[in-house]
Amino acid sequence: MPTQTEKAQAFRALHERSGAFVIPNPWDPGSARLLAVLGFEALTSTSAGFAFSRGLPDYGAGRDAILAHVADLAAATDLPVAADLENGFGDDPQTVAETIRLAGATGIVGGSIEDATGRADTPIYPLEAAAERIRAAVEAARSLPFPFTLTARAENHLHGRNDLADTIRRLQTYQDAGADVLYAPGLKTREEIATVLREVDRPVNVLMGFADGNLSVAELATLGVKRVSVGGALARAALGAFLRAAEELRATGTFAFAHDAAGTARLNGLFAPFAPTLA
């Protein structure tokens, strides 16, 4: 198993090489291991997918549970793992910094802090407050004994604030605050993404996995995107298949869903590399 520092260096290197890389979002150790076996080079958690796995709505899990979860993900494979750390689990910069320090102790090599408040009446932090939170996160990240990759997220477009100019202003401010990677989930069009890329000079993460309107990884790479994640899309795809199967079973008493199920032999083969070796 590589050391945390070696994983962190490998993660940084992915952001420095040419082209784009995909960083999919597992929701438990099993899905993390499947993604590793399938050849992905790094992983990042999904707060939504993890919350759903606990029978909770998105943002319902809380800091302690999420930190324990990302520790499990980090230990599940040899891959670098980053984490969705929501808004740092508190308004004040000190709490955000504490979250980064605690996250660094879990085995992960990076994480994101968003500028969403979690409150419906004021969904996005004022810019200066948001910037101070990112500065605190960066300072905490730099205090760790390995190169923690800090991603700053501008959440306007997930909260009905489709103001691209403000999103760019926020990303530029977070860049100046020291963020290593910039991320504005909810950007969908080629034009929006290209505009953001022209206005910043840090690696940019783009979210795909929408119900429609997705650009391919090749198209995103051509634009200059460095990293592509899918948020809760893989978890929702798995849960969608589960719900369709369960609804069929409940409504009709039939089992057509089993035709599309992964075979036991295939799953056993995929998980075999992780089986403990008996002395």
C-alpha cells in the first residue's frame, strides 16, 4: 500500500499532466474497489451517495460520519482518494480549518470546500466570508505533512443563481486565496465551461452525469478541463436499478430485473484481489 504522501504526490501529478482525467465518486468501499479494478486512477467521495447509503437525504450525514466514511474509502484501495467535505461543516473559518486537519488524518489526499451555506434563505456565503473560509482551509491544508490538494467550489449554479460573472469572480477570488483546484458544479454548456477556463489559471473540475446535456470527457479535455467528476450519479444509477427491481417485484411479482444483475462469478472475480490472504 502506498503511503499517504505517495498517494498525495500521485494525485498532484494527475493534475499536472496533459489532458483530462476522470475521478469517479464511490459511495462505499465496495464501489471504490470496483472502480479501482476497472482502472480509474483516483477517487473522490460523494456526500449525496454516502447519505443515501445511510438512508438519509443529501447533507444529512454530518461531519463525524463523513470522516469515518472517507477513512474507509482511503483504506479500501491503493488509489488516491479525495473527499467532498461539503461546506466544512460550519460557518466560521476556524471550523473549516479544523475539518481540513481532521480530514487529513483519515488517509485522504485532498478535499473540497463549497461556498453554500445550507440555508434556503441565504444559500451562498457573501464573497468575502467565502474567501476567508477558503483561506483558512488552505492554511490548514498547508500545515499537513503531505501535499493536500484543496478544491474550492462555487455553488451558485446548484442554487438557482445562474450568474456566470459572479461565479467567475468567486473562482478567481478562491484562486487568489490559494485553492489548488477550482470547481463550479452546475455548469453544463460548452460556452459556460470555456468562459470559466479562460478566466482562471488553476486546474478546473467539471461535474457531469446529468440526466441530459452531458459533454464527453474527450470534449471537456479539448476545452481544457483537467478533472471530471460525476457527484452522486453513480450512486443514483445503482439506486435507480434497485428501485426499478424492487418496484417490479412488489407490483408484478416478476423477476425480469435479474437479467441485468451483475453475476456472482463476475463480482467474486472483481473482488478477489482484495480478499485477505490466509496464513
